[in-house]
Amino acid sequence: MALPIPISSPGGPLPDRGLTKAGEEIAIYYWYDLEPLSSRSGTNIRAYCPKHHSDHQRSLSINASNGWGQCFGCKQRVLIRDWNPRLASALVRHAHEVLKLPALDCSARTLRALPPTSPDLSKPKRPAPAPKAPGLATVQPWQEEERRLLHTLQAEGALRLERPEAWNAQAYLAARHIPLEIALTAGVGYLEPGASERYQQKLLRRWEDRLVFPLQAAPSAAAGGLVLDGYAGRLLSSWQYYPDEVAHKKYLEQQDKKRWIKTNPAWWFWDPIDLPQREPVVVVEGPLDRLAVLASGGFQPGEILALVGTALQSRWLAGKIRALLLALDADQAGHEASDRIARDLAFDHLLVESCVLPADGAGGKDWSERWRRRGDVGMQALYVSHALLAERL
Ligand SMILES: [Zn+2]
């Protein structure tokens, strides 16, 4: 049998450039780029080095348990993205920041840079306020009770994702490439079917088979300095048959089931206690978008805020945030919301920019779908926009 042709020829897979804190360049590959001519025994993998040429043996040694590898020939260190996605994305992001690599497919557009350098005496009237979050005054007694029940379950660990009863949620998150520990850190829970009967609480019925996302706003004087909490629930029923979000949405609509529900009142899916060391804060639309961005690595929980259908109110930002990167959905509603938020926050001296999802047709209309389908490659525009805005602060 003829020897396989080494893949280390010009035109071979082009790695992404990653940079360690110590300044070492790491070549970052996808496993499918190296897999075809590799050999494997246990976690030890040997592959042809795509970096240096005329390689007649598999001089690249990779540890499949952590994705790290090194070539015995050219000494190049590599990382396999699939096996260490968080680290890979952190290294790529660092390389973009330090090496000032050109933006890949980023179409960030500056909405408005504020405040203006000279006082504008002809200050326009403040625009009509954005839709208000439900006020406490409109809360029905059953809504108060529903929120209390969910709060109690969460506090007692009865929603925890790592319980065996939460297998459906675990599988769903795994299919969306969201590690369980990311979801746990963000406080995500799950209420299993049959729970309302077991707890003898009819109000919990509509929360069964749902991922439960805790919603919070920063402590404010209006709330007596308390962190306000609420919940959003995402129905998972039959997701296995409709792994595509759009298809699942259609299916649930046909079944007359609500894909998303929220308590009243409800706030953002964010962590206002853990305000970020670093800005801008990235604003996304859905809870799963937030999890996807957190899963892509390098961001702290306080750095990503999901609106969950609630208006962006600057007083909920605890007065400590200076800059926001809006990364809303790539649809008409997302664009309109971006423009409205930028207009409203213009009066609060916040620096607001928008990162539009690249219209490359391959990634879905939100970050969660991009992350599921394309991994880090799908998130590059966000990393680059974030790095560029961070640099201006
Ligand atoms: Zn090599």
C-alpha cells in the first residue's frame, strides 16, 4: 500500500493565530483539518504537521484530552479547537488584541460616540421612553406566588442542572455546545416534568420541562437597594426531533405551546453582583445567546447581558458601566432595537456601539445558533468588535 501523501503542502489547512499571555504564537486547528491522515492510540494522536513542509512522518503529537500538541520537527505548538474551545477562543482573542490583526468579517458600525466634546446647548428633547418593564404595581397575587415558588426551588437546589432528573436539559445544552459548568455558573436551572404534581403546586405546571433562567437587575434605590429577581423559562419538549431552533419554534407553535415564558416582573439575564472588571458589557437578546458567548470563552458572567425582551434601562446598570456593545439579532427587530437603545442611552453618556451579525448565510440569526453551527469562527466578529471598543476606553 502506498504511503499517504502528507497533508503538509502549501494550500493545507490555515490555522487561526492564537497568542499566549507569555507571547507565544499558537497555531489553532480544527480536528477535521488534521484527522484524515492521523493515527491514534488512546488520547495520544500523531498527525502530519501542516506547518512545516516535506514532512514524511507524523511529527505532530497531540494530546486529545486537552487539545495541546507540538511538532517534533518545527517545534510549533498547536491547539485543537474542538477539544479546548474556551482556551482556543481566548488565545485567538488575545492575538487579535495584541497583534492588531485585521477584522475578519466584522461589520461593526458605530451608532454614536458620546459624550460630545462640546456642550450641545440645543439639546433635543428626550425621546419617548422605551417600553417599560412590568412595574410592581401591576403584579397579580398568583404572579407573586409563582415567583416565590421558583425562588424557593432555586434556593433549595431543586432546579439544579446536574441532578439526574435534569437529563433533558443536560442533553440540550450539550447539543448547543454549552458546557454544564457555564450554565451552572450562570445560575441556570431546570424543572422536570411531573414536578408540579410532586410539589402539589399547580402554578409550577407551566414551568415543567423548561430551562429556568434567573433574571436580575442591579440594586437600585427604587428597589430599596435589593437585587430584584425573576425568571424566564425555555420549553425543551421534543427538541431532539427539531434541533434547529426555527424548526423547534414552529413545532411548539403547532402544539400551541409557549416556547418562552417569564415571571412578572422580569428583568435581565445578567449578573449585576459580579460587575465586570473590563468593559464594554456585551448586550445580547436571548438567554441562550448569553450562554453561547460565555461558552465561547474569555468573558466573565458580568460582561454579558441578555435583555430577555426587557428594555435596556441605564439606571439598572448600577451607574458603573461606561460602554455597551450591542450584539442583537440580525433581523429587523434587532436593528431597530439597536438604534433605539443607542438613541436612548445617548443621554446617559454611555459609549454604545453595535456589532451586526455577519450576513454570511451560514450562521443563523443569533449568537447561539452561530456558536452551535460554527463554533469560534462564528463568534469572530464579536471578539473583534469587543477588542476594538475596549481599546477606545
Ligand atoms: Zn512541524
